Amino acid sequence: MTPIWSGLSIGAVYALIAIGYNVVFIAYTTFNFAHAQLMMFAIFVTYWGLVVAELPVLLIFAIAAVGVGLIALLEEFVAIRPVKGAHAHLVTTLGMATLLDGTTRLIWGDQVLKVPAVGSDATFTLLGGRISVPEVVLVVSVVAIAVAMIVYSRRSLTGLALLAMAEDRDAALLRGINVKRLALGAFVFTGVLAGLTGPLVGPKTFAVSTLAAALALKGFVALAIGGFGSLPGALLGGFLVGLVESLTGRWLGSQLPTIMVFVVLLLILMLKPTGLFGTTRERMV
């Protein structure tokens, strides 16, 4: 069971990245390729707060959430708003990702930094496998976040407006929805979410300047498996990628996990091209 618990915990990290991708996709019909960098920056802020500044835990959560939220706000103004079209956004957000990678290396260097747990780091046996308290907190928190977001998107006026905007931006505008403000709010929310969850992710991934590249790749694969625009799909896709990666590493060796993840992706897309929870839309032309 130990590889399963390990797979679920790292899968929760991939699910968080996929959820961030999905929210931006729903708001803008494009992807923020710098979202993994936002998560990485939050992890480094957590390291600084816990190890260097020795700040209270709640203050670290607040600094990470506000700081990364402000970075997301800046990114929206410089990389999303000035350009038009999904293809252009992919280029500009990739440029922002490169800028954040360089900034992280400039501030913290290339060394691997161990991020302490914000609470207990005890390890215990659960159903015959070993798992740590931070891993349990991470998995439970990600599931709770995903469920809360799913309920909010279906039960609240803001969530329904966002879904309407994703379906037809022009029609939503004509119905009185402030499309620009709602999209901006969704984009900043992904940054705040990355900041809030950074202290939970850090003990699992450590803080290293190359982390974002790995998270971005696996998070996008999780998104493709679950289906673009589907929050349940992002959650399930993240856990599936984590389990495949962990079990493959345990039984087939350390050289094959990434290969097997893409094999699973190809198999799922051949059976269901839109992903497990993705849907196709028919329009009159």
C-alpha cells in the first residue's frame, strides 16, 4: 500500500496544477503555462518563511497567498490582457514562466531545499502502507478544494456565470455578465490557490528551481486525461497520473514512470479523445 499512498499524495499535487489550468481554461479558453511556476514560487516562499524568517505558520499562508495572487494579477495584465487569441496567450504565459524560473534561480539558486512540514511530520501505518501526516493533509485538502469548487461552480451565481462565459463569451456579455472582471477574478484566484496550497505541497516536492517544469508536464497530462474544462476530471486525472508513476517506479524501475504515464494518456485518448470527463459540443453553423 505504500506506493499507493505515495502515488495519491504526488497525484494530489498534479491535480492542483490541473485544477489551476482548468479554471483559466474555463475563463479564457486558453492555458496559463506559468501556473506551475506560481506553485513553485509559493513553495520557495514557504521555505523562506519557515526556515529563514521563522514566521508563524498562519502568516506564511497569508504571505504566500497574497504574494502569489499579486504575481498572478501582474501576469494577467502583462501576458493575457494586451494580446488576443489563445495561441498568443500560450506564448506570453510561457514567457512569464521563463521569467519566473529565472527569478527563482536568481533569488534562491539551484540547490534543493527541504521544506519543513507546517505541522506534524510523523509517519504511520494505514491499511498496511506507510504514509506521513503531511501527505494525508495534502490529499484530503485537495479533495476538499475540488469538491468545494465543483459545488460552488454549480450552485452559485458567480460559478454559473463563469460556466456561461466558457460556453459562449459573447452571449454572456450580452446577458449583462462583466466578462473581463470575472475572468480576471478567476485568474487571480488560481494564484491565490497556488499560494495557499504551496505550504502543503512543499514538504512533498521540496523547493528546487526545476520543479515547475515537472509539475507543468504532469499537470497538463492529468488535465488531458480528465478532460479540458472538467474539475472532477482534473482531480481524477491527477490521482491517476500519480498512481501510475508511483506503481511503475515500484514494480518496473525508475526509468519507466514517465513513459508509462504517457502510455496511459494515449490509451485513454484513443478510447475517449475528450478525456474521461470531457464532452464535445455541437453547434449550428
